[in-house]
Amino acid sequence: MNTARVGLGTIAREWGRIGCVGFGGPPAHIALLRDLCVTRRQWLTDDEFEDGIAVTNLLPGPASTQLAILCAWRLRGAVGAIIGGLCFIVPGLLLILALAVLFLADNAPAWVLGAAAGAGAAVPAVAAHAAYGLVPGSWKRAGTERAARGRWVAYLVAGGVAAAVTGPWVVLVLVISGLVEMSVRTPSDRRTAWPVVAALPAGGGLVWVAAKVGALSYGGGFVIIPLMRQDAVHTYGWMTDAQFLNAVALGQITPGPVVQTVAVVGYAAAGLAGGFLAAAVAFAPSFVFVIAGGPRLDRLRGNDRAQAFLTGAGAAAIGAIAGTVIPLALSLHMWWQFALLAAAALWLLVLRRGVVAALVVAGVAGGLISLL
């Protein structure tokens, strides 16, 4: 690893570029970071980069954002991590807030509302696609023993039921599933603090909603849907179901992490200040985990208790993502939205094509239908 000539300006420029062109979610972000840090610049070895992927997948929160922060930390320490992380996050954050102003406006043009309704109609299919894509890796992590696979199925079902029925209690199901699996696989009398550092409810409001997203989103970016929907739509009434679908769609079609969706929820709750506040609270844990964890993060990969916790929590998270498909689909109201949903499901689940294309085409179709 050659870090002597990596300046902070270079980190700002390169991480900012990825933040601007990083459409497609974590797979695209990982590919862009690998191309930059390993292939072109050779700042990190392939083994170092793979270790970074493994470690950030064990942490709660947006894994690809944490990987971007970790790569910058390895090049220039804490200052590099802060600059790299912010340059990766901010371009998408500014774009999604600009779109939120347009799509959530009280007097938005008919074609804008139609485009939002069209893109939102595809979101249940996107959620099903996200859950389906996470199953193979999580199933492999569970192991081959019949009892372990039985527990995996139980965690999956519990997460699905919690997301479809209970709403705000999803976070407890994620944590409890992880703790149960940890107690079975690695029984010990010692207390383990990291998996439950933010497990207890900590008051209501926008800060708590954003904190759940940043500190308790095990199992991929799409688990933010069950973590936010109940609070944003029903508990606090910041937005309607249709507007929440729009927020999820905007998080998918803009560059950068999917967790940017929380900024749209924050904007609906308290304007631009709320959007920036929600984003700051949601992303702060990622910076803390990487900068404070430092060299100790590499040891986390070999921690059996951490691996066991993620096995349980991850399975429950997949179930929670899948469970949101039902309430999201039930929030659709117009007949043509169901037609777009069916087309998106065919595109994503049968033809196995791209998410961004599905949302953009559905949005364009919705806009045209509204004009006609």
C-alpha cells in the first residue's frame, strides 16, 4: 500500500467523482472504489480491499458508505476519512433534496405528480428484488446444519411479519434475532456491547428515526424501508404512503447511498434543515465506527460473536425487506400503478434487469399517463 503521495485534494476529487456517478447502489460503489483504489492507483492491495468489504458488511449502517470512508481512512487517517466520506455522500444528498423540493411541493405540476406515482408504483417490486438478492449469501452464512437453517427461516419469518404488521418494532426483531443466534453459536457469560449499542428505544422524533437507519440497519440499505415507513407515515404523519414511495424511488435513482432516502423523510418533516439533520444523524455512526474502530475493525472479521449476530439479524432484515412489499403495494391506488408494478416485477424478478432503469421508465410512464 502506497499512501505517501495521496493528498487530501486527491481524495476529495476522486471520492467526489464516485459520489456523482455512483448510480446503482452498493455493487456500483464497490466496483468504482475497487477500480480506483486497487486497479488504477494501487493504493490498496486486493486483499486489503476484500477485508474492507467483509468488515463493513459486519457493521450496522450503509456498508458501501462505510467502505468509502474506510478506504479513505487507510490512505490519510481520520481527516482523510472525513473528507472522503463527505465527498462521497454530499453530491447525492444535494440532488435528492433538490428532487424532494420538486416532488413534495404542494403545487407540483401534474406531470411531476404522475412521474412520482409511476416511480413509486415500481418500489414494491424493487423491495422484493432487493430481498431476493440477499437470500443466497445469508442462507450460506447460516451453514448446513438443519437446526441452524431452521433458525434462519424463523428469523426471516419474524422479520417479515414485523415489517408487515408491527411497523416500529422491526428494530427489536432485528436485534433479538441477532442476539438469539449469537447465544446459540457462541454461548458465553461475557457481555457483548457492540451489537446492541443502540438497541433500546431512545425517544421519538426525526433524530430517533434517522438514528435507527444509521445504527441499526443490518442486512443492506433497503432495510431502511421498514425502519422508517411506520414512523414517517403513521406515527408522525410527516408524509403520505405515496410520498414515502416517492422517497424510496428517489433514493434509488440518485447517485450515492440508498440511505439518502432518510433526507427526503427529514425534508417532509422539517424542510431543508430537517433533511440535512436527518442525513447527518443517519451517516454519523458510519464515521464513528470507522474512525474510532480503526485497526480493531480488522479483528472484527474473525470475531465469531459478531458473525453470529449478523447471521441472525441479517436473516430478519431480509424478511423485513420482503415484508414491506405488502403494505407498499397496498398503498397504491390507481389501476395503472398496478400495471406498472407488474411490469417492474417482470423486469426485475424474471428478466433480472436493472433497478434504476425500472424506476426511470416507470416514472416516465407515470408522467405521460398523467398528461394523457
